[in-house]
Amino acid sequence: MSGIAHARPGDLTFVANAKYLPQLTRTRASAVILGANGAAAPRAASKAARPPCAILRADDPYSAFARAVALFAHARPPDKGVDPLSAVAADASLGVDVSIGPFVTVGAGATVGARTVVYPNAVIGPGVKIGEDCVIHSQVAIRDRALVGNRVILHDGVVVGSDGFGFARQKDGTHLKIPQHADVVIEDDVEIGANSTIDRPAVGETRIRAGTKIDNLVHIAHGVTIGCRTLLAAQVGIAGSTIIGDDVTMAGQSGVTGHVTVGDRALVGAKSAVLQPVGADTFVTGIPAIDHADWRRASVTFARLPLFRKRIAQLERRIATLEEKLARWQKRKKGR
Amino acid sequence: MSGIAHARPGDLTFVANAKYLPQLTRTRASAVILGANGAAAPRAASKAARPPCAILRADDPYSAFARAVALFAHARPPDKGVDPLSAVAADASLGVDVSIGPFVTVGAGATVGARTVVYPNAVIGPGVKIGEDCVIHSQVAIRDRALVGNRVILHDGVVVGSDGFGFARQKDGTHLKIPQHADVVIEDDVEIGANSTIDRPAVGETRIRAGTKIDNLVHIAHGVTIGCRTLLAAQVGIAGSTIIGDDVTMAGQSGVTGHVTVGDRALVGAKSAVLQPVGADTFVTGIPAIDHADWRRASVTFARLPLFRKRIAQLERRIATLEEKLARWQKRKKGR
Amino acid sequence: MSGIAHARPGDLTFVANAKYLPQLTRTRASAVILGANGAAAPRAASKAARPPCAILRADDPYSAFARAVALFAHARPPDKGVDPLSAVAADASLGVDVSIGPFVTVGAGATVGARTVVYPNAVIGPGVKIGEDCVIHSQVAIRDRALVGNRVILHDGVVVGSDGFGFARQKDGTHLKIPQHADVVIEDDVEIGANSTIDRPAVGETRIRAGTKIDNLVHIAHGVTIGCRTLLAAQVGIAGSTIIGDDVTMAGQSGVTGHVTVGDRALVGAKSAVLQPVGADTFVTGIPAIDHADWRRASVTFARLPLFRKRIAQLERRIATLEEKLARWQKRKKGR
């Protein structure tokens, strides 16, 4: 398996993004997965770019590629069992065929479901419940009583259940900490990228619903709800008590303010700041985020602002000249 | 204790944000904390929205709620003592009633003050001094000789004392590393959110002053000073040698360039980039950050830029028409 | 060694940034490194600001300072040898004079080169190859089969080789995970800041080329290539399959979209979003990033947008008045 640019004889590759079609003609791969009926390539283009190798057609070449990668991937899962160098509380409950690596801490009363793998140096707090078939990578910290569903993947350095950023400003200017001990729930089939952080609230809950995928270095504040099958790209931030719907996509480095709702299937452009509620099925971009098409047109215009300034100043001069001219004429007329 | 939306019979809830007042009439909570004299709700509104439960009035309902949460919070602190699976240097100094979890490393000559809790897998470097009543969560790394005050809370994955990003570009284009071994100081009552990073400088010091609260995934560069009681929301970044005043508030994903000063009590809007010094008691927003009111007005106008373009073009056509007309008249007149 | 502001008698300090020259006259330092021939200070300014201490002249005062810091820096490297509290796989290969701290995990078949230091609680996965003279700080996670060159520095909490964010959306809206098991390569002399994350791809490779320096909390997605001697400031994000050239500088909190190329020696301004390919030797800023000079002019104009709106509206009224006036005249003329 190899990308189109690096493929060598013997490799299987794929093209799902039309941008890479021109590279097809010079690939050294032995086989390539392409869209059936031009799913990835318009018919004409794919004829023009007939690759010098076997072609496998699939309705959805990216999914076919995903399945092929899974067949060939040579990930060696760690050995089953509990490493003698771990610290598992006597009353913790471990399912069948779990794998607990060295220097893993599992707190009092915690549960780790069947076949779940916990990589070295991860910390699972007291009372945490983790479901079956999860993968908890190294350096993860899951704080006390957090709930993690089945088939959840937490990449290295993820923090689940840290205190929300909640303080009440006192009359002397100091900040009284509001204890943050309420629930944090990661539902089934969620994947969270390296060094992302999911805070817990003072009351209520923080919840990441089933099937949602979160990239690296993402911040989810206290009391946030993220819907099902939503995608949050890297370095996204969601402020406190905000609700993100189902099937939402937020591009990299975008953010949403606190106490608002982003509707189902909404798209948020890269680097955007959502400061107002966003309806379902909308596409917003910008700081503050506005309709994407409006933002695009305005952005193109932005670089011309200095030119606008000149043109407005010119117009003002021209109109002043006309006004003077007309005023002189009027005077002369009256003078007649 | 519960949020207004999730409260059930038997629960105490609160409303400090007027936005949630409409939910009052249908709450299932048994009691609610509200502002006295309409602190959270204007008199009329609170009459209109009389909740179907007991009302507790407080001058500052958020602080009252914070205190109530603290009464009911069921956080179980870890046991006192030094876990046998930790690695504490023989010459490290541990105060009374400390708690040192499994797989914690405490380096040579380090000091951990009385009643401080160090959660599993945290690393405290050689010569580090940590005060009393601190909470150092899992996966924290405090590098050698860092100074941490009393009642400091470092959430999971925080790094204190990593090398500042300092290089001198050489004639051949390579970057000569400037060793970063100077001081980093976290004063009393500071709280730092999960996976935030506080660098140390080559010379001088990085200092976070007393009572400042920092959210998750925040970057504080080398040689920065953050004043007292300042709030930095998630994913904020402060570049090298910059000075942030007392009682400043920086909203999420904002940043400040290097070598500038942000005055006391300044507010920086979400996603802003402060590229110039900011005075005390000012509110700035934008990229680059400008006066917040100016930014707000300009932002509202931004979406209309394409319209401006059309209107300017129309004006140019109309004025050209007028100019031609007048020119023709003038010609005719002269011709007479 | 001390910064110009904190220097006391007995200290050596330096001025490489002209901004700090005014502080020279009142420094308490015993000696200061300054540019020869006004490298840091124009001749006149350096005369005006003659410091009350010894002056050391250097062609490049910042590099001279870097070397002086290195002479005086009091970093104590950890002891050589393998800590008995570590977990080193029986078939791992350790070079001479390595230092492996407590609670370090070194996986099966991994290689750690001569004189490399691995700080406490770092995790080195199975099959990882690390070169000579590297420094791997605490809480680092290097996933299986990652390749790390010589003289590489990974600060605390860095993750190398986590799964890229790759999913194929299925017809029912769920996301099929594309296994991410391909290569991730960190070449010689790279330094990566605290809590930064470097993902690995499904196919091909993620590669950070020699001499590149990356600051804290930076995200490098799957399949990205970063060239030689490039500088990425804190909180930068690079999306999947993008290629960043040699000697590029990206300022803090900037980002680049996926599948584009940023040319050699390009500069990207703070907080910018590169959404299109960027040529070599260009300087771009903004969201989306445009030519820096254009952006600067447009940004200055941005705050005046509400004024533009007023001026355009005024122009429209004035021109309407003129048009009416002329129309009346024309009518009258015809009427004559």
C-alpha cells in the first residue's frame, strides 16, 4: 500500500481526490483503485490518464482503499494481560483479554471492558468506566468517574475529565474556583486525537456522542455536548455549555463561543469564530462567522480595500468639482 | 446540584446568566439560587419567570452556587503518603501529609510542600520547589529548578519549564540553539489547564503571578510575565518577552506577539491577534487587534464589501455620465 | 548571564533587538554584548546609549550571546545508565552511554542511539529507531516504528506517530477509519516543542527534514513534509499531505490547509490561514493569506469600513442631487 507519489512496483495505490489524477500516468504502482463510473475522475479524464498498471474500480475508492489498508496494515497489538509493572487497584474490574501495559495506573473501582488495550504510562482514575474494544494510548489521563463507551480510541496525551474553567470573580478581584466534579461521557465509536482535552463541568455533563471523530489539540470545554458523527479538525476549540449538532464538520483552528448551538450538518470553515447560533445545514466562515458565500465574496474584496479608499476619495473630488461648477453656473444664471 | 436544563426533583440549581431565565418556569429542580434584587434577572423578568420551586436569593448567585457546589462535591482525594511504586530521590524533601502517586518521579533536591497531592505518572524534575496545598495532576512535567507557589493547581499534561523557542540563525542558514536554562516561576493560587505549556527563557525569567487562571492548551513563551488575577482562556498564545498586566482577560484562541505590553484590566476578544502594545482598561479585538467598538462596526460592514464595490462602480459610472454631460454643455455654450 | 532588564552587577547581558537599546544607559550589568559596527544599534544610537559597563562587540551579538549562555548554563544532565524502574524490552538495542530514566518504556525491537537521554516517564514504542545524542523529555510518546535521527530534541509531551485524521464517510453517515500505519520520520537536528503532535499517514510518510525547529502545541497532520531549517512558531497547524519548503518561517497560530505547497523561504504571518499554494520567497498574511504588503494596507483600512459606508452613502446622495438638478435644467432648457 502506498500513496500515488511514493508507490513502487508491487504497491497498491488509489486516487480519490481528482487533484492527484495527473500523477496516474507516471505511477510505478502495480495496481490502483479508481472510482467506478468516474466517481473520482470524470470519464474523459480517466481515459486521458490511463495508468500503466492494473485498475480496480470501486463505487467509493476511498472506502475501498480504507478496507485494503486494513487488510495489509501490520500493526502489532500489544500482548494481552496485565503487565507486572502496572498499578491496578485491587477492586478494579478488568474484562477478558484486556492488555494493560507497564506503568499504567488503574484507580480504585475502575472498570476496563473486554479486549480493551491500555498502552504504557496511561492513567485511568478511580471510578472510571471504559467499555469493550477500546484503545487507550500512552500518556492519556482519564480523570475520576469519567465514562468511556465501546470501541473508543484515545490517542496519546488525551485528557478526559479535567476541571472546566469556571470561576466566580469576587469583590476583591480574586477568582473563586467553582469545583468541577460533574460527569464527562465519551460515547461509543468516538476517536480523539493526540493531546486533545475534554473538560468536565460543575453541574450537568460534558458529552461526546457516538461516532464523533476529534483531531489533535482540540479543546472541549465544560458542559459542551457534541452530537453524533461530527468531525472536529485539529486545534478546534469549543467554549463552555455550547451544543454542537450531529454530522457537523468544523475545519482546522475554528472555534465556537460559549452558550450557543450549532445545528446538525452545519459546516464551519477553517479558522472561523462562531459567535452566534448557527442553523442546521448552513456553511459559515469568518471572524465572526457569516454565510460562507458572503464571506468568500467579501474576502476577495478585502485586498482591494486600499483601492476602494482611493476610488472613494477620487469620487469625492470629482463630485466636489461638479458641484462647484454647477454652483458657479447657477450663480451666473441668477446674475444674468 | 445540577444545571438548570438537567435538574430533577431533589436538585439545587442556579441562574446567573440571564439567557437561562426562560428555562426557570419549567425547571424540575427543588430549589434555585437567584440574584437578590435582580442581580441575575431584572425585577420584572424574575416575576414573570417565577420558578415552581424554592428560591434562594444571593447578591452574587454564581459565587453562592460555587460555594454550594463545594459543599456537595464528592471528590475523593487520593490517600496520603508516598506510593511504593514512585521514584522519589533520596535527597528530595517532602512536607507533611503529601500524597505521591504511583509512577511519580521526584528528582534530586526537589521539594514538595505540605499537603500537596501529586497524581500518578507526574514528573517533578531535580531542584524543583513546589509549595503547600498544591494539586499536580497526572502526566504533568515540571522541569528542573522550576518554582511553584502554594495552592497551585496544574491539570493533566501541563508542562512547566520546557525550553523557550530561541535560536540564532547562522550564515549557512542553520539555527544555533540558545540554551534555555533560566527561571520559571508559578506564583500562589495559579491554576493551569490541561496540556498547557509554560516555557523558560535563556536569561531572566518566565513568571505567572499570583491568582492567575489559565485554561487548556495555552502557550506561554520564554521570558513572558503574566500579572495577577489574569484570565487566559483556552488555546491562547503569548509570544516571547511579552508582559501581560493584572486583571487582564484574554478570550479563547487569541494571541499576543512578542516584546509588547498589555495593560492592566485590558480585555482581548476571541481569536484576536495583539500586534501592538495595548493600554490599561482597553478592550481590543481583531487581527490585528483594534478598539473593540471599531472592530465590531467594521466587522458588521465586512460582509457588505462586495456591495460597496458595486456601489462605488455605480457611482463612478454615474459621475462619468454627469461629467460628460456637463462637458458637452460647456462645449456647446462656448460654441455659441 | 541575564536579560538587560534583570541584569545585576556581575552579570553579562546583551542587546540584539534595537528596541532594548534605551535600557542600556541604566543597566547594572558588568558587561554587555553589542553588535560590531552597529549590527544591533545604529552608530549614533549606540554612542548616545553608551552603557555604564564593559562592551563586548560581536558581528552577530545574538549568536555570541547564545555561545556565552552555553558556557555558563548550569544544566545537569541525568546520570548515564538504565534506571532499574524502567521497562526496556529484552530485544531493544541501547547505544553506549545512554540514559534511561525511571518509568520509561522502551518497546520490543526499539533502538536508542549512543549518548541519547530519555527522561522519566517517556514511552518509546516497539520498533522505534532513535539516533545518537538525542534528548527525549518526559511524557513524550513515540509510537511504533517511528524513525528519529541524531541530535533530535523532543520536549515534554510531544507525540510522534499518532494516527492521522483519516476517515471515509459511509452512506449511513458513519466514518470508516482508514488505518494509519505508514512511516513518520524526524530527521537530524530537529527540535520539537512541548505537547506538539506529529501524525503518521495511511500510506506514504510524514517527514520533518533536518534542522527544522518546531515550537509548542504545533499540529503536523498525516502525510505532511516539512523542509530543512524551517521554523514553525507555537500553535501552528499543518493539514494533511501539505508540503512546506526549506527555510520557511511560519509565525504563531498560523495554519496551512491540506494538499498545498508552501515554497522555500516563504514567510507566513501570525494567525494567517494559507488556503492556496504559496510561492518561494513570498511573504503572505491574512485569512485567507494574501501578499503581506497588500494585507497590511487592507488591514489599516479595515477599521475605516463604517466611515467608507458613510462616505459612499453621502456620495450617492450628492450625486442624486446633481442628477436631479441637471435633469431639471435639461427639462427647463427643452421647455424654452
